[in-house]
Amino acid sequence: MTAVLEVEGLRVDIAMAAGALHAVRGVDLALAPGETLGLVGETGCGKSLSALALMDLLPRRVRRSARRMVLDGEDLAAASPRRMEDLRGDRMAMIFQEPMTSLNPAYTIGNQLAEALMRHRAVGAAAARDRAVELLEKVGITAAGERLRQYPHQLSGGLRQRVMIAMALMCGPRLLICDEPTTALDVTIQAQILLLLKALQREFGMAMIFITHDLGVVARIADRIAVMYAGEVVELASAAELFAAPGHPYTRGLLRCLPVPGRDRGEPLGVIPGMVPNLAQEIAGCAFANRCDRAADACRAAPPPWAPGAHRARCILAPRAVA
Amino acid sequence: MLLFAARRLMLAVLVALTVSVICFFLLHLSGDLAQALAGSSSSASDVEAVRKAYGLDRPIIVQYLGWASRVLTGDLGQSYFFKEPVAKLIAERLPVTMVLGVCALVFAVALALPLGVVAALRPNSWIDRTALTISVLGQALPSFWFALMLIIVFGLTLRWLPISGSGTWQHLVLPSIALGYYATPAIMRLTRAGMIEVLASDYIRTARAKGLRAPSVLFKHALRNAVIPVVALAAVQFGFMLGGSIVIETVFALHGIGYLAWESIARADFPIVQAIVLILASVYVVLTFLADILNAFLDPRLRVG
């Protein structure tokens, strides 16, 4: 099975007055068709920037570069901005964290949905409208034909996120990137949206990157999980293995921060001491060494190895054969 | 939408009524009109005769109600100086002022909107700074001085355009620029600020994520939202321009209602002054009403009662 997406050595640099800030420092990702990769990490670890870099949606002062970045046989690293516009919304689509502000307040839902299809396909307004109705029904919106005439402000947050999902699927993309799509929604709606995304993924057979800082959410949706820290992937494993046997001290720290019902009653939740290193400077050894309770001199001297395998952790202490 | 329009319309009528009251009372309280009409050297008995002849001896409330009820039937009174109906005098001159105002607004918007958009696309670039300089100059230069400079450069030195009077479209060019330039800075700055804010919004990112081409993102998705406050401002600016046309019409000797107001104030011809103030205020109110309707058309969130 050929991969939908292959990324090697993705870097994102933010131009600052004092020099470049290396927000993403060499990320490798690979996705098979129909696979969901969970991208987990705390705020500022570079997970959203990595996604925006794939879509070429970075702000002007932010630069992306990669040794290899291939979507469905198309080299994204060499694609011109115009070519990227052709791919965006067609072969790769993205939904965002803020459904309340992600739709244009001045146009109807129908207009914004149809536009996504008519940009990439030579179809008329009637065909685009039919497709919009079909997708609104697929994302569980009733009376879809009437919704088309409504404006975003007439819809709740959950409905707007469903509209965003329908919009992303208009052209049947090969890759769907979800950047914290449920964070702004309340818990019951969150569960509905997750189930919906899972079902749609099966139906469309698309690969999905699901970005979140919520380990509970990622456990329910992801096949594999990549844990990011300070601009790099520090652990990559199947969801089951990651939760059963976390290989990186940072992953273990994150899991200790989760409340577990029926256990640890009365005990404080875990915290990871210390601060994320300054990404404007080069980091010689392991980026997590200053916060790791098991760090040795070797950790600060050289970057830890990143051996091939099904379960990988960027740590010299990780057992070689976790997989 | 209908309810929205009805509410706005009621508000507009109320504002017009208030303005008519204020302008009537201010004019009557600003000095002794009978004295001004009779001339400063006339005797006390002459002044009293004038006072009686024009009905100025009645209580001011009665005078207002009499004037207001006549205005409602379309009778704006008689000019003291021209001895002609005020309505006729104004009807002759209003088109000049309106055409001047519209030309000035078109000039202002045509200059300010593109400048604002370009400045927003590249904030702090040389284009942005040039646009800022143009706008600061527009705000800082007194309009009569700017008008005189235009006359000297384009009328006297280059001899491209006529310097005064009316009749052909060439006569309107310099006054329109002089009048419109004054409104340019505010429209440009508001367009720039609106575009910068909108371009950073989530729905612009969504539009780009759909793969839309830059012109579609810029004009369909960004500009439509950025111009919503500009519409209201432009309506207000148009009202200011009609008021400001008093200076410009005087400088260019254009026989519009601004020029008429200027002459009538000097002649204490207060029925004309009163009528012009009322008409300018009404135009202002109508413009604000139209701007509200246009805004509701642009922004569906406003279409609620």
C-alpha cells in the first residue's frame, strides 16, 4: 500500500528581529490511505505549524522547508504557490479549531460550500448545490436544502463545525487535516463530531491527521500517535502501544497528567517540571533533557537516536525492542 | 429586514424633527433678526415695524409651529432679499451642490479604497507610508488653501482647467478634488484598518484552505467585510462635504446652495438659511438611513429588528 503522505525533515522557521525561531525542527510523517495519525503535544510544540506548513497556509514571515514532502505522488516541497492553491481544498483539506469564526459572516452556507467545489471542478451552480446538500446530510444536518440559505450566525458552534467538515469534503480530498476540531465544542458535541469524522473517514477512505492536546480525544480516534515536543516528534507508536508502554519520558509525563477515574483519589495530578527550551537557539542534545528526571550527561551531549521501527521514541533510555 | 428598515426610518424622522427644532431656535436666539433686517442704523420704530411685518413679535413657539406646518406642505417661506419663494431659489441651486458632492465622494472613494487595500496588503511598506503621507496631508491642509493651490497650479500655471464658475464638466473637476480630498484620509485609514483585521481572520484562512485564488480571497471574502464600517463613514463624510461645500463653492464661485447660504447669512435672509440647514440635515439623515440599509445588505447579522 503506497502512502498518501510522506514527509521527511519538515522544518518551519519564524523570522524574528533577533533571528530565526525554529518552531518545527525536522519532523517525519507517513500516512497510509484510511489511516488516522494523532499529532499530540502542548501549546507551541509545532503541531499546528506542521499542519499549516503541509497546506502552505503559513503566515508571510514563516518559512517551511523539507527534504521530502509528497502527497499522493505530488511533490509539495517543489510545488509553486499556484499549484498549492490547486491542491488545497481538492486533494488536501483542513478544518480548524474555531467553528464560530471560521465561516465568512457575509455569505450563506450554500454559497461557501458551493464555492469549494466550483473552484476545483468544472461544475455548474446546480450541481454544486446538490453536492452541498448531499454532504450536509452526510454530516448529519437536517433540512439541508433550507440550511443552504442560512448565514453562519444563524447556526450553533456544533452545526458550524459540521458545515466546515462538509466544506472540506466537497472535493473528496485524499488527506484531511483536523486542527483541534473539537476543542471549542462542549463535551457531548465533541463526541458526536469525533464519531462523525471516523465514519466519514471510512466512507471516503481518506487519510487523516488529527491534531489535539487532549490525550483522551486522540485515544478514541487515532490509529497511530506522534507525540511532539519542542518542534520534533519524540515518540511515534500505535495508539494501543503508546498508552500501554510509553517509551519517552515526556509521553510518560503527559500520561501522568491525565486524571484516571477510580485511581489516585485525593492525590494531586502529575506535572512536568521546568520550561520548554528556547527554540531560537540550537539545541545540542535531547530537547527534553532539562526537564527529564532521568537525564544523564549523554542526553545533553548529542541528539538521541531515532531508530526505525514500529514504535519509536527519541530517547537513549527507550528500550530498543518496544515493538 | 422590513422591520429593520421601518425602525431605522422612524429614527430618521425623529432626528430630522429634532434638527428642525434646534436650527429654528438657534437662529432666532442668535440675535435680533428684526434689527439685522432693518439695518444697524435704523430707528427703533423702524425695527418695530419690521418685527410686526415679518411676524417676529409672536412667541417663538407659535413662530416655529407656523413655520413647521408650512414646511410640511412644501412651503419654505419667502426670501427677504430675493422676494421669491425659498423653495424655488433652493431648487435652482441644489443640483449644483449635489453633483459636486457626488463627484467629490466618488473621487474620495476611488482614491481612498484602493490606497487602503494596498496599504493593508503590505503594512509598513513604502506603499503604506506613501498612502499615510497622502492621508495626513489631506487631514492637515485647510480645504480653502488646498483649493487655492489647485487653482494656481492647474488653472493659472498649467491652464488645464477653468478656475471658477459652472457650466461644463471641467468646471467640476477642481472643486470635486478639493472637496473630496478632505474625506480621503478617514476612508483610507478605515479601509486599511478593516482590511488588516479581516485578512488576519479565521474565515480568510478558511477561504485560502479551500484553494481560492488571491483575487477571490481578497475581493469576495475580505473586502466585503472590511467595507462595512466604511459605508457608514462615507455617508457621514458625504454629509460633511455638503456642509463643507460652502467654503469650496465660495472659492470656485459655484452657484450651489453652499454659496447661497454664505450670501444669505451676510444678508440676514434667515428663511433661506433655515431652509438650507434643514435640507442639509435631512440629506444627512437620509444618507445615514441608506447607509444602514446598505450595511444590512452587506452584513446579514444586522438584518434583525
